[in-house]
Amino acid sequence: MINFTFIDMKILNLYAGIGGNRELWGNDHNITAVELDPKIAEKYKELFPHDEIIIADAHEFLLKHYQEYDFIWSSPPCPSHSRMRNLKNNIPETIKKYPDMKLYEEIIYLKHFFKGKWVVENVISYYDPLITPVKSGNHYFWSNFNIPVFSNKPRHIRNGNLLENNKVEGIIGLAILRESLPKYNEKTKISNNRERL
């Protein structure tokens, strides 16, 4: 793996959960994580004690604070978009639900108003996406820069090592961060210390 050191980057991690890709971002960033569920936020804080954790609605927080950050990672809840939802919709007793359009609201908003780098991530949907994403692995990505594409096979081999899906998704997050931040911030320093995954 390549270790990267980015200096003076303010990163907003929306719908943070317990971290997801966060573990590969390192601790050299000023990261603010927004999570609505206090118990999940508590676990996030245990895992990433240096991050600022805010218990709030991520969608609303984005509207009020987006200009304070250099990079925004948003991973809105996926259940209303997932292919699993479509399978459940075919069961008569399942309560049908509209897809949550906050996903597209954030993409449009960031595209038109945010001057930094951004990524919105979600699962592959059961419907054709309303805004064309990049498909990488089992996820869709929307951003204002190039997103690396990974296979959607259940296991991957890189540098002779077998990787589980969650590790690949973490690498995608690291690759996205690597792709976006050095080009955005003049103070960025990169060290290419290569280690095995």
C-alpha cells in the first residue's frame, strides 16, 4: 500500500457510520464526521478519537457548512435505492417506498455550489441512475474528478495478495482521496513508502 500524508486538509465525512473508508485516510487530516445515531457516533469516536464527531442530520449539516471544507465524502443511506429493495418490492406484503431523493439533491448541490473536491457514494440501484455515476465494484460514485474503477468480483488479487470486498472498498476510498487532494491543495506532501497490503 502507498502511504500518503496530506497536510492542512479539512474533510467532511457525511453519514459517517462507524467509519467505512475512513480507516485508510490516516490521521494527518482535520476530519469532521457527521452521524445521526448517537450510539453509532460513539463507536466512531472510539475508532477515530482524533476526528470531530457531530451528531446531526448529515443532509442539513451539508447545507449549512459545506464551505468550511476542502473535501466532502457523502455516503447517504442506501436501502431505498438498493437492488435488495427491488427484490422486496416484488413480495406482496412489503410496504412500497419511494427512493430517497436526498442522494440526488446532494450530487446536484455539490456539483453547482461546492468549490472543493467531493464524492457521493451509494450502492448500485435497482433503477437506472438519474445522474450518470461511475460504477466501481458494487458501488456508484459521483464526483468532480476521476474515480478509479475496480472489478465487482467478490475477491480481488493485488500485488499477489487476496483482498476481501471491504478492503477493496477501502482502497477505493483511499484512491479517491489520493486522486483528489494532491491536485487541490498546494501544501500537500506525498510520501511513497510502499508496503504490502
